[in-house]
Amino acid sequence: MAAPKKGRSASAQSKPGRSLALILIAIVALTGGMFASGHTTPRLGIDLAGGTSITLKAKADQGSAVNKANMDTAVEIMNRRVNGLGVSEAEVQTQGTDNIIVNIPRGTNSKEAQQQVGTTAKLYFRPVLASEPSGAAASPSPSGSPSAGSSPKPGSSSSPSASSSQKASSSSSTSPTSSATTQGRAVTDALKAGSSPSPSATPTGGPSPKPTPSASGGTETAKLQAAYTALDCSNQDDRAKAGNNAKPGDPTIACGKVGKGYYKYLLGPAGVDGTEVKKAQAIFDTQGASGWQVQMTFNSTGAKKFADITGELAKNQAPQNEFGIVLDGEVVSSPYVRLAITGGQAEISGSFTQQEAQSLANMLSYGALPLSFQEQSVTTVTAALGGQQLHAGLLAGAIGLALVVLYLVVYYRGLSLVAMASLVVSAILTYVIMSLLGPAIHFALNLPAVCGAIVAIGITADSFIVYFERIRDEIREGRSLRPAVERAWPRARRTVLVSDFVSFLAAAVLFIVTVGKVQGFAFTLGLTTVLDVVVVFLFTKPLMTLLARRKFFGNGHKWSGLDPKSLGGKPPLRRTRRPAGPAAGPVDPKEA
């Protein structure tokens, strides 16, 4: 029985078409996805396509000084907000001692980014003392809590929970009132009752003590009642001023959107602070009908406070069994509580869209700014200079690519067709993936990223050259092309993988330790390095296996680049049979 021959990969030699078909299917699928998404070109950065520039001025009105440490912290938080995935190419930098400049490239939701960079994202959980429709949405009869059944809050109704079976949903009960006098009396009674179950006011979780009547307290109560009665949440100016400068430990008024209208709320002191939210993330509820929701996890202090406040609220009647989730002075939801919620977890659910849920989770995750900021100016940035630089960069890249192709044609002749075909495949994959990454992760192509793509041409060509030189070395040893292609591959493969790993590691380190435009260079360099490995393994090697079976390359035509004579190859060693018996003559010991 003949032993199997070693050093030969039957599958690699006989089925190169599978690899070529695989990469062809990948190109077709990615290209189809690109056209289906409608994003057929890469999203350009602010230096190439223009965008929005926002100037913010710091104010020391939160008990923090405007110094370098606080400004650097604010820049870091803003950068994470607008550059949440690291490659959207928005720029956040200080200017002078108290200004921050935020540059947002075109294609990014500039309004959303504008809201995120300057907001403090203050989140409080406040007990609801009274609530009613306000403005055009108000009716003469209903009062009390918003109803999830009759007037759901799109994108803002919430239901905190400790587990999937323990939820608080929006109250569907209302308490009718006949006149403003009745409503005013209810507000006064609520304030006098001191119905805030805030853990800060009642650390032991017991009933809140009633405030001692005083002239100053009565005056403040009357002012708050008058402000609540006069509040018209359908008026934008009233909504903006509602609850301004309210301290967390004091009652306040606020507005919240319900459907197409607004509700106004009278709220007690804050029971839980947003800084006690340890983590927030947007998820999609696949098991229920809640859709997109924001899940929050409290730290140990917040978890105890949240259990205390929900335990106290569960004892009250509507609307005083509800709590308002107040974000930056606006009530985003007002669910009621049936029982104490323990475990330190809560969820804000309702008619959120994916963008709304992710935006809220983003602001909650990145916390409050150490300083407040006033928007000084919002300007549109043109890309005239960047367009000129892009033209110059692309021209330099085209010249470099032409020189590489010319070198390949002169030195490798027929093999240059393989190299050029591989470069074309790599370019198609890079372009399509960059186009898809724009809407997917907000990747923006800027000038440094273009430089990274140009540098990648040399990295890709280097991989081809390593493989071609290994093949030619085997031919110089006297082997024919087909075995030379297979024997050269393992050695070339190791070299290519080591070289690409070093390039990818450098790109990864550069991406981690830098921000802004330099990340675009690092990201593009890392992406093209990974694609180089894919192209060499799934396209270049299988294509060489197929071409080795063609006479033009297999017979070593002088224009193929694999001519043994021009390469100085040794003639192949062939075994010959010696005649047996006496006719063979004496055997030379050296020959034996």
C-alpha cells in the first residue's frame, strides 16, 4: 500500500473556486446592502463636507469653579456624548479659559448633538403632589394623573421595575374637579401634608413629618400654589421657566408632554438623584409590548432610596401614589406605584423610538457636566479648504498607485494582473464597508482617514510581493509552478500574518490613545489591514492556484513573470533507472 504524500493540501489545490465564490458573494451582499440603505458614498468629516460649529461658554453657577480641571472634564464628557462610538469624527476642544468649541460633521443629527453637549442631564425622582392637563389640552373636568390608557405619553411613559414581574405603570384613574378653587384647595392640602416620601427627609422610611406652620412657609406655599395655577405648559416660555433654580430638596412645578398636549405637575422634594444611577442602557423588549425602553441600575445608596420612596408612594391615593421622573426640569413620565420596588433596577418604557431611548441612555450614562454652559453661537462650517486638500490628497494617492502598478508591471509582468485584481477587490470592499459604517456607527471620512487608506495601498502590495517572491524562490529551486504555488504559501502566509498583525496592533493602540481626527487615520488603517488578510487568503491565493493550471503561467512564459530561465532556476532533478546485472558494469563508490 502506497503511503500518502506529505506536504500537499488537496482541498487548497482542488477547490480554489469556493474561496473565490465566497468573496464574490460577500462583495455582492455588501454592495446590495449599501444600495438598499441609500448610503452609496462614505460620510465625509467636517473638514471635507462642512458641518456645524457650536461655541459654549462655561458658567460657575453650580458650585464649581471654572478651572482647567473642570473644563477638561466637561470636554471629556461632551466628547463621549457626541462621539459615543469613537468614530463619528466630532471635535470637542477648549478655546481660551472658559469656552468650548464643538464641531459636528454634516450627516450627524446636529440638533440632537447640540442638546446633548450642553445639557447637564440632571435626573430626579420626585413624588407627584398634583397634576392636570395644561393649555389647549386641558379640559374643565379631569384632574389628577395622566392616564396611560386614555392619553399615553409617546416616548416618555415609564415603568420602573425590580424584575419583569414587578412593574409600576401609568395610572388610569382620575379625580374629577369642578373648579379651579377645588384644585387650588387640593394643592394647598398636599403641600401642607408634606407628602414627600423623600428618603432624604425620612431616612428611616417612616412617614414624613408635617412641616411646622410658619409665616415664611405659608408665603412659599402660596407662591408655589400661585405659580402652579398660572402655569401654562402649552406656552414654550412657561415650559422653559417652570421650576427654574429649584433645589432638589424643595417642592417645584414642571411640565410634561402627554400625547400632543401637555400636563403640569406639582412635585415634592427629590427622593432619588440621577447621580445615583450606576448604569443606563437602551434595550428592545422582545417579550412584551413595551418596545424600546431604558433600563437603569442604581448604586447601593440609590437602590435603598428608590425602595423607600416606592414603598411610601404605594400607600397613597392617586395622584399622590405617582412619582415624576424629571430630566432637566421636564417630567418625562409619571408612573404610579403599587408596591415597593427593591433590587436597585428600574426601567423607563413607553412609546420610545430607538433614537430617543439611546439618546436618553447616553445622557444618563455619561452623567452631569461639572459646569453649566451657555450657547454663544452656532455657525455652519464650509468645506472649501477641505475640498482642496482632499483633491490634492487624492491626486497624490493616484500618483502613488500609478507608480506601484508601473513597478508591478515592469518587475512581475503577468503576475501584476493578480496584484492589480487583488487591489481592485480590496478597494471595492473598503469603499462599500466605509459607506455602510457611516449610518451604522457614524464613521466619517476625513483627511487623516484618506491618508490611512493611501498608506494601506503599500501594506496590501507588500503582502502580494511576499507571496510572489516565495513562489519565485521555489521555481529557482527547480520546481514547476503548481507545486511551487502550494509550497510557497505556508511560508508567505506566516510572514503576511505577522506583518499585518503588527500594523493592526499599531492602529489599535493609536485609536485607543488618541481622539478626533487621528482616530480616523487609525480606524481606516486597521480596517484596511484586516481586509488585506481577507483578500490575500480568499482571493490572491486561490487565484494563483487557478492560474498555475494555465499554460501561460504553468509553462513559465517569459511574460508571465515566472520564467525559470530569467529567474536563474535550476533544472529539475530526474531519477533514471540503471541497467541491472553484469551489463551494468562496476559501480563507482562515489556514485553509489
